[in-house]
Amino acid sequence: MFVTPGIQPDLGRKLTRDVAQRIARNWWLLLLNGALLVVAGVLIFSIDWTIRDLATFIGALFIIQGVSDALTTGLDARVRQANVITGLLSIGAGILIIVRPDPGLVAIAVVLGSWLIVTGTIEITAAFAARRLVPGWWMMLILGLIQIPLGVLALADPGATLAALITVAGIWAAAIGVMRIVLAFEIKQLPDDVEKAWTARDGDRGPRAVASEQSPFAASGS
């Protein structure tokens, strides 16, 4: 989301005030995305769905999620490209479900389960890559750890009842939505956290010494 595993060795040199501000600009997008997912989760549990309506609704969620991912900026251009690719895959999955003339439970479960496993894996790897960059990296880890079991559950019995599929989709939307809302406020505070960390090091070591050193987060292991 904000970093990719391949740039982990360089995080200490790349986390500056400007980079922190660039990442923090995503906070409102995460907040909006999380709020929409929470509302969607409530609706999934509240409505008496038909298979066609549920497929359309989940497809719309995939598209919204894809747009949000594609608009998210990260540490550098490489991260932005990865977000765009992930977003396009999500949008494609959403369109696939919506345009399918007769979506069956198996088709919905396979698309939903596969997508959750893929995105969950991406979230986990991104979380470990961001552990010295974002103080709330553990929330990204939880996002991934929630999505993968739900994806496995959906794929384990793709011919399950509509009620079972609604349960998986509802838990996913509500849980991920809440975590994204919390992460949004963590990201919003990132520039202030970086500023405080740099100010503390400037006071302890002097500007010249600190200028040649790595990020305060990388040094402290936050």
C-alpha cells in the first residue's frame, strides 16, 4: 500500500519529512474507504439478498476498493505502480462479477475467495516492509491476516449456501473497514511523528550528524 518489499533496505534513507507528508495525504482516502466498507458490511448483513443482487453489490465494492488502491500514493513511483496494478485487478474482478449473466454461488465464492487471498498476501508483505516506516504497520498486518482466512473459507466450500457467502462478505467488509479507519488516523499523524523523532535526534546529536544518518524510525525500530 505504501511500500513494496523490494525497497525495504532503503527505508532508513528514504523516510524524510516530505515522504511522510506524501504518505499522510492518503489518510482521507483510507478513511472514506473504511467508512464505505463498514456501511457495506452492515448492509450485507441487513438485506435479504438474491444471488444476482449480492453479486452486483460485491462487484461494486471491488470496483470502489480498486479505485481507492489505484489512487493511493506511497514511498516512490514503484509503490504507486504496484497500487495501480492491484487496483486494476480489483476493478477487473468487480466487473467480472457484475457482467456475468447468471452469477452462481460458486462463481461469486471463487472470485471473492481468490481476491481476498491475493490482497491479504499483499497486505502482509507490505506490512513487514513498512514496519520501520509506519508506526501503525501492525494494522496492515492484521488486514492481511483477516483477509486470507476469509478467502480460504470462501474457497473451501464454494458451493456453500448464500447465507455462508453473506457471512464471509459481511465480516470482510466490516472488519477491514474498521481497520482502515484506524489506520487512516495513524497515517494522518505520521508527519508529526517524524518531525518529533527528527527534532529529538537533532537535539541529541546535532544537525550535521543527523543529516548523514538514517531515519529515526529505522534506527529505533518503531
